[in-house]
Amino acid sequence: RVLMRALLRRLDRIIVHGNPAVATARSLGVDESRIDQESLPSPWPAGSDGPSRSTKRTPGPTRFLFFGTIRKYKGLDFLLSALADVPEVTLTVAGEFWDDKQPYLDQIQALGLESRVTLRPGYVAEEDFGTVFGSHDVLVLPYRSGTGSIVRELAFQHGLPVIATDVGAIAE
């Protein structure tokens, strides 16, 4: 807290993701006049990266997407546990594993989800965003903690609804 206060005092303006970050900045002594709460525009122009999501519902189970880097705080393990209780849902995990992948593989096997979970490990290129988002019904952000996520904006840009935990500014 001492180091953050010292750092924040040196800045002219502070841009934050949402209300929780505004409260944190205030608690660190930042005057409200120096805090900007902005929804920054997506760096990806709409429609520039592939097909948009079809509004036509395809037959079969609801297709969930977990997208982006896979890290403990993003709650993939929570999502896998919940998926075991909802039989009419499949899940694609698309992104780079920053944590050890094996505990997730073990959990998938222990829960009997091998036929319902598809792993697409590794970096997802921007030109593939339209295809990845367009082939799913819902993006899920089951975060344990965090301030915000550009993934939410990407999903909205592709017409994909989002299920998110009320963490940081993600649910805003």
C-alpha cells in the first residue's frame, strides 16, 4: 500500500476499469478528480476478424467458450465442476495455459467430461477470433478475482452473450 501510494502520487491521471478500481484508488489516497473510469474501445474493429456469430441456433447442446490465457484466478476449475452438473452443455477451452495443464486434464477425467470438453491450447490468432467466437453460444468468465477482461468486449463484439462472476468490473 505504501509503494502504491507513492507511485500513484506521481501520476497525473489514473484510468481504471470500473467501480471497484475507483474505490481502490480512492482508498490509496488518489483524489477523485484524477481518476478516469472509462470503457476503453476494443482494439479490434467490428467485423475485421472473420465471420460474425450466426443468430441461427444449431441443434445440439449449448456450446460454452472459455477464452484467453488459462490461469488459476480465471476459475476454469470452477467451470469444469459446474459443467459436470449440467448435462446439455459442451465447453471449448481456447487459449494458452499459463498454469500447469495437468490438474485441468485430471479434473476433466475425474468428472467424466472428456466427451464434452474440447481443449484448443495455445495462442489464438486474431484472424481466428470470428471463427472461435462464432462457433459458440455463450462465453463464460468464472473469475475468482480480477479487474476486467477484454475478452468480454470481444464476445459482445461477436454477438455472444456472457456469463460472468461479479468480480472487479467484469460484471459491469
